[in-house]
Amino acid sequence: MNLRFWLKLVVSTCLIGWLLLRTPLGDVTADLARVGFGIFIAGVLLSLLGWIDAAIRLWVVAPELPLIEVVRMSFIAQFYGMVLPGQLAGDVVKIWRLGRFQHFPGHAAAATLVDRGIATFALFAIGAFATFALDTIPRGLGVVLLCATFVIAIAGLLLSLSSVRDRLVRLANIASSRPWLARLSELMQRLAHALHDAMRRPARLLICFLLALVFHAICIGNHMLIGHALGIDIGLSAWCLVYAGVSVLMLLPISIAGIGLREGGYVGLLALFGTSRETALALSFVFLGYALIGALLGFIAELTTSAADESAFR
């Protein structure tokens, strides 16, 4: 375990500890009890639908990859994203595993980056529009989110240009006697070509964007379902902002699997709409439970994959 892991563990522990010390645990438990078994299972099914949507979204960007493997590796990525330090650890594992099925070097990495970029673009856009729809939220936040949306769009446009691809290839062409630096240079050049190829397929990008909107809609619907069971009475725009805000916070690489950031995000954002700390924490714990279920499914998929690979080796 490296120093960064321990630092992130300290951040997660301190954030959770600070919130729990300031919140009556009995009230949190009472709120959790209001989420009945049927509602919880409905949330699990919605989460499962969202995870499958996310896997199909990646496959749309790179349909040359086997769909069943993309789905399997997407669940496995959730497991490693939970147990390894760094929120992007799952994506790294997914890229590495799917690399066995790619048609050309850098294909799996480029598809994963494009998929992530489009999903983040849609997330920022949802957050920006929700902010402008709410009179109680500072317009500056909406402007920041809207600017971030345009930055991602411009980056995608630039990556589709041959001139930009060629410049990136030249920048990555580092002459060095060190083998690791030469391999890194080759990897960056291949990634530049793969990203350029992926960004020049507008039909795939459009479908990926629509699936990203469906994914976010499922997640927001899940929040409304659990929130209603907890008695959180806020409108659709407010839920969009809460979901987008917490999702953006969890992109910050300063905690383990977003633990602590998720809880603090729900408490802080829902407080803007009059929701108590204990109810917001109860909501966050429900979604932490869903994340753990996703990680468990990924662990099972990892076990079956390892067993299949071992049988094929024999």
C-alpha cells in the first residue's frame, strides 16, 4: 500500500467520523428503517439497470469488443474501484482486461476515455440546467458547470481533428534510451490514434450520449424513489442538482471509493433544501449499500472469470 492510499483512507475516515459525531445515530437508524425491503430491492434493480446501461454505452463506442466481456468487465471494474486506492482503479483494470479483445493498440483505453468523457459531459449539463432552474442556487455554480460542459465538448472536437492527432503523436514521440519511457511514448502515440478514430464516429457518439442521459435519468429516479421513502420532499430540479453535485464530488481522487465525499455531499447539498443531516446520511448509506452490492457482483464476476481462465489454461 502506498502513501496516497493511506492518505485517502485517513480522509475517508475523518469525513465519516466527523459526520457521525455530529449526527444522532439513532435518528439515522430510524430513517433507514423507513426504507422498506421492497423499496430497497426496487432500488437495487434500478441500480442494476443503470450498470447494464453503462456497459452497453461503452460497447456502443467500441462494438468490436465482445458485449458479454464488456458487461463482465464493467462489473469487475466496480469491484476494483471499491477495493483499490483511487476512483479510477476500476477503469484501469477494465482497460487492461478488455485490451485482450481490442482490434488495435489503445482501442480499449480510447473507448473507455470517450465513454467517461461523454457521461461526464451529460452529468455537467444536467447539473448546469438544474442550477439555472432553481432560484435558491447561486447562478455562478451553473456558469461553472456550463463552462466545464463546453470544455469537454471542445476537447472532443479537437481530438477529432487530424492536425491535433498528428501534433499529439509528435509530442509523444520522445526519443529515450530508457525502455520504460520508450514504451510510454509508444503507448501515448497509439492512444492518440485510437482517440482520433473513436471521435470521428458521430453516430456512435450520439447513441452513447443518449444512453448516458438514460443512465443519469435512472440514477435520478432511484434518488427520488429512496428520497420519497425517507420523506425528502424536493422537486426534480433539486434532485438533479443533488445527484450531479455528489457525482462530481466523488470524481475527486482524495478518498477511498468516494467514501466520506458521498456522505458529506448529500448532507451539504440536501441541507440547501431543508433536509436534516440524519436523513441525508441515511440516503447516503443506502447508496453506499448499492455500491457495495455492485462491488459484490463484480467480485463474483471476477471469480467466474478466473475460474474460466484457469479451465482454459488446463
